[in-house]
Amino acid sequence: MSRIIAQAISVLFHPLFAPLYGLLLIFHSGTYLSYLPYEVKKVIFLIVLLNTVVIPLSLFPILYYRKFIHGISDERPKDRTIPLVIAAVLYGIACYLLARLQVSGLIKMFIQAAAVMVMLTAVVSWFWKISLHMIGMGGLTGLMIAMMIKLSAVQTGVLVLLIVLAGVVGTARLYLNEHRPSQIYAGYLSGLGFMLAGLLL
């Protein structure tokens, strides 16, 4: 694997995009959620896009200028704490807006579980550089398993693909020397376990 490919994989599967990928999985799950009206899907997608991608990215220059972070890769564990706390607040706003729209419980539970997971990750990141990429991949895997159990979604192929992609992302992060193996495994297993608990318990 070349460094350019590893970097491209890291960007494509950046944890910022995990909630959007999760919505795509939900909307193409083959369950009743696939048949939500297009306008409803669009509003849900826009709410999540704004609060989990657009606003966090727009705040990055401010955080960098104010010396709250020292670079886009967040190599120092403590550099991640403030961005993650901000992200958790924005996830909470997304949860509130989705609740006002009275959208499906599973969609709200997915974003709520992600919000709590981000907050817990902020605490862990204060002293240990757990892999955010793998938390995101674990969360997506957990979401798919939960839909297969809770909604009887027949998506075995997608589940296998997610597991393979998780391996690819983990390999890319190791290749770039961004994490130790323990941080990769811990990220994936915590994301998987927490999402399953949040959606099934």
C-alpha cells in the first residue's frame, strides 16, 4: 500500500463522514426506512450533514488560529478533546432537531449513540490516542448488525463489506504510523460494542 493510497483511504473514511454513511446504510437497508419519502430523507440528511460535517469543518480554522489544535491530523491526544466536545454538542443539536421532526426511533437512536460515543471518546483521547477512524467503522458495523437483528434487514453482503473495509482502514492507519495496533483494535471494538448496546438495549 502506497502512502498516497493510505491517505486517500483515511480521508474517504474519515470519522466526520461516519454519520452520513450510517444514514445511507439506513436508507438503503431494504427495511421500511428505505421507503421514507424523499423529502423526509433529504431533511434528515441535511440536518446531519450540517451538524456533523459542515459546521465542524468550518470551525477548524478558528480552533487552529486560537491554538486549540496544532494540525489537521491531531497527533497530540489532548488536541482532540476540544474538537470532540464541540462535535458531541453538535450531535446533540442534531438529535434535538430530529426529535422535533419525529423521525424514526432507530435514526434518532443512531445519532444519540454516536453523540454519547463522541463524548466518551473525548475523555479517552485526553490521555490515549484511540483510533477515531476505527470507532467510526466499528459504529457502522454495529449499526448494520443492529438493523439485521432489530429490523430483519437482509444485508449480509454489506456487513461483510463493512468488516473488510474496517480492515482496510485499520491497515491504512497503521501504514501511516498514526496508531499502534492496540489503538486500532480498541477503536473498532468500542465503536462496535457501544453502537450495538445503544441500538439493541
